Amino acid sequence: MILKRFVAAAILGVALHMSVSSASASTVAFDSTGSSLAPGSLVVINYLDQGLVFTSAVGGLLSRVDALFELAAPTPQTVTLTLYSFGGGALGSAMDSASAVLSSGGQTLEFTGWTAALVAGQSYGLIASTPSTYSLGWDFTSDPVSGSLGRYYQFSGSPPVVQSSATPIAKVTVDPAVVPLPAGGPLIVSGMVLLFLFGKQRRRA
């Protein structure tokens, strides 16, 4: 009887561990693409600090960023997208980065492999760059976009500016925050369930 109870508890522990560890489908944290990623106006990135500033609608692990870029210089080129904290009207510290190869103009790039976590209601900056930064163009929409602080840029010798009327076209998705059990988690849960069952049996006795 004891062995049966232990096996049942172990199975329950594994099931709980799997349910906690598995993430559900990705959730949109920010989206300025509208119905599609069609090109709009073009922002030519001539300065180091230029990109998108947005407020995350949900919290979770950054999963993927889709953004629409063009090039005015020979292709292909590697585009690096860096995630920054944002506050007080300016970028904070760099949190994470991902890269993708741009091979033609008007191309939607998928940036994956992120490890940073976003917090709902907090603002962040996404800054794009290439080895030849002057050649990179990030398409943007002039329509107001919910949840966006807009295009972020900084001229040489001038303070940074957020232009709310020009939002770079991008879609940011996250995986819901998941707190997995530590190694051996199923056994820990199993032990707790087993102690509960023994306690219940002793009370009956």
C-alpha cells in the first residue's frame, strides 16, 4: 500500500512539474505593424541612438521581435537589435541583443534568441545598428500607436528625443513568465504529497 501511494505521488509530482515548466503560446507585448508589415515612411538611421521606445503591455520572457528594415547600401548586412531599459526620457543600460541578416530592402527581420524578461507597464528601447550604421533604414508609421512612446533618436551633442508621431514598425512578443521547479522538483513535490498521505492515514488510525 505504501509503495502504491509513493508511486502515485511520484506520478503526480512529475505531472505538476511538467505543467509548471511548460509555457503557453507567446503573447504580444507591443505591435505597431497594423494588419501587416507593409513599408511606410523610412527612418534612415544616421546616429547611434535611434530606434523604437515602447511600453510592454504584458510581462514575460522576450521571445521574438519582428521589424521592417531597408538598406541604402550594398547587402547583405547583419542588423543587431539591442534592448535597453528606458526612463527619464533616455536609454538606460543594455539588457540583451539579437541579430539577423538583412539581404534586401523592405525586408521583415525576425530577431530571436533573447534571454531578457519584460515587465508589464515598463518602457524599453530597441536600438538597431549595423557595421555601417548610416546605411540602415527602419520603416515607421506616422499613425499614433497604442503603447508606443515612438521613435527614439539623438543628434550629436544634443539630448535624446522621443518623437511620438513616428513609430518604427515592429512587433514584440513574449513567453508568459514561468517559474520552473528546481532540479529534482518532481521528487520534492512527491515527498510533500507522500507526507500528506501518511499524515492523513495516521489521523484515521
